[in-house]
Amino acid sequence: MRCANGIEARQVNELFINIDPIQAGGRLTADAMKAVIAYGDGYSVCDNCRKPNRLDYINKPPIAEFHRDLAAWLNMDSVRTVPGARRGFQAITNTYVRKGDPVLLTSLSHYTEFLAIEETGGIAREIPHDADHKITADATAIKIEEVMRESGRVPVLAFIDHVDYQYGNIHDVKAIAKVAHHYDIPVLYNGAYTVGILPVDGKDLGVDFVVGSGHKSMAAPAPSGVLAATKERAAEVFRTTAIEGDVTKRKFGIKEPEMMGCTLMGATLVGLMASFPLVKERVKHFDRELENNRMVLEALLSVSGTKVLSEYPRNHTLTRVDTIASFDKVAESHKKRGFYFSGALEEKGIVGVIPGATKVWKFNTYGTTSKQARHLADAFVTIATENGLSLMK
């Protein structure tokens, strides 16, 4: 099937159980699918844009109301929609970081956090993780003191991931933020794997910014994301333009430089809005998601030699496993090498594991039903026994 000349119709989520780590939380709701079609034209949401001519003031569709609801949901004072979490990072680093400024992130941080710092000329200083691949408040304090001794300066910003993308581990953001604020360092909460997945209360966590990913965790089209701030910080990162043309003397009202005037438009924004009611509801039921994840993980661990590299028991559905001593043993002599594994999964209606990966790999069961989770669990066990691997009693 093709949806246009040369473009195949994508049917991954319709035909398979998709456990791709970055795709699980971004699957669109039925309402979002309809919204994407209705508002697919580039400037569709601008039909009723009136003075002061800014996206978050539009009432039809109810974009202004959505911004207010979103801020309240995150328990922050102001919010903007942005083209992905990375653009939220960019807006914040552009506001606070100058060339040579030290910036804290962690040894588990996403590459986009590094790039946001690099773009401003800042210097990335990583908080190391402990033996359990966790970032702690103590390690944060030690790193801050180290930076101060070496540079004579306090870091100007701290990026802290609530759930990291490498292991899916949950880190104690509240305690880390408390340490950072002791040194007057603003804290950026990276909620790429939590906003839209778990309840997030920015003020309870004590952070200055909450950044989320629409296409990763809020059932929204890409690229989409959210950037929320406290009242104090909102005045800085959402500052309005002061520039003036020297010939025309033109000014641009309340446009915001870090948002380049307006951010999300058309299908991305309305898709994010359309999924919001379901997203608000689903974060209340994460315990069900963990139950399904544990069902699958128990099956994997029943295969002799399989290890969990993420914290265990699991507190998030994104999980990293080591199958060097199990599925990879088969790959050593299999005619398809490591590709046998993803191939066998696909034959059973499962996709999302990197083709060829049999050593260390990640999966995400978020959004599966209990029936689908059972199928996943049975599939891993069946593939193991079909290839001569033993099971733990």
C-alpha cells in the first residue's frame, strides 16, 4: 500500500506490537489522527489569529485554553509548546548560557542536551552515575564543588533527567534540585520519558523548568513538545522582543525571541491538543503499565543468561537488558547471525528491537494491553526454546 507516489503507507502500529523504546508513548490517539487530517495545512491554526498575533492567544481552536490547562496540569506558572524537547533545551540555554559558562548535566544525558550547551559555547560538566546507574544528590553536590574549584564559577544551569534514555532509571530529581538551588543554580527537568507517561508536578519537584516531548510521550505528532516555567523564570525565557529596525523603526509587539514569535502550528499543535484528555487520564494508571512490563521482563529473565541492566524491580517501562549469555549465544552460530532474533519476533507480530541486536538492547512495553504483554512474554520464551536455550526453573 502507498499513500502517495514513492511513499509507502506506514502500518507498523496497526499490524504489530511495537516495543521501540522511543515510539511507545508517542502513538497517536484516534482523536489526534482526525485532528492531523483536519489541520494538516501549514497555517491552519492561524485562521482566527487576532491581535496581539501570538499563538498562545488564539481561542479558535482553543489554543489559549490549552496552554492554561497544560500549565496547571504540570503545576507550573507558564507554558509554551515547542518543536520537540530539544527546542525547549535550546530556548533555556540561549537564555542563561554564555561562552565558557559551565553547565551541569549527567553521564546519562541525551545528546540533544549536550548540543544545546555546545550551541551557546557553554562547557558541559557531567555528574557521574553510581554503580546502579543512578544520579544522586550527593554526586551532584560533589560535582558542583569540583566545578567551582576548577573554574572559580558556579554552573549557570543544571539539566536533570527524571528518567534517563539509556536505562530507563528514575532519578531523585527533588533531592538533586534542592542541592542545585542551594548554589542558586536553575534546574531544567527533562521529562521526555515522564511528561505524558507519569504524573509530573513541577513545583513539588522544586524545578525551574519542565520540558516534555509530545512525540515521545504525549501521543502527539512530531516534532512537538512543551516547555513550562515558574513565574520568575518565565519572565526570563519567555521575554518579549525589544528589537527595532533602524530604518523603518518597526517593533514586533509581544513576540518572544526564544519562541521565534510562534512555535507549533497546524497538525503538530492540534494533534498534541487532541490527545491531551487521554494523556491526562493515562498518567493516573501507570501501575498497569508496570504490571505489563514485569510480565514481559519475568519471561525474559526466565531465559538462562539474561540480565536486567536497568534498576530492578522496574519503576519505568523503558528497560535495558543484557542477552550476551542467552540470545547472543544463538547468534554466534545462526546463519542469520544476530538478525535471527528480530526476524523471529517479527514473525510473531512484534517489532521495535533493533535488527541484529542480541547483546545489549532496549525495549518499551508502554501502551500494551495485558493480552499483548502476555503475547510478548510467550514470544520471548518460545524463541528461546526453539533455539535450544534453557529456561530457569
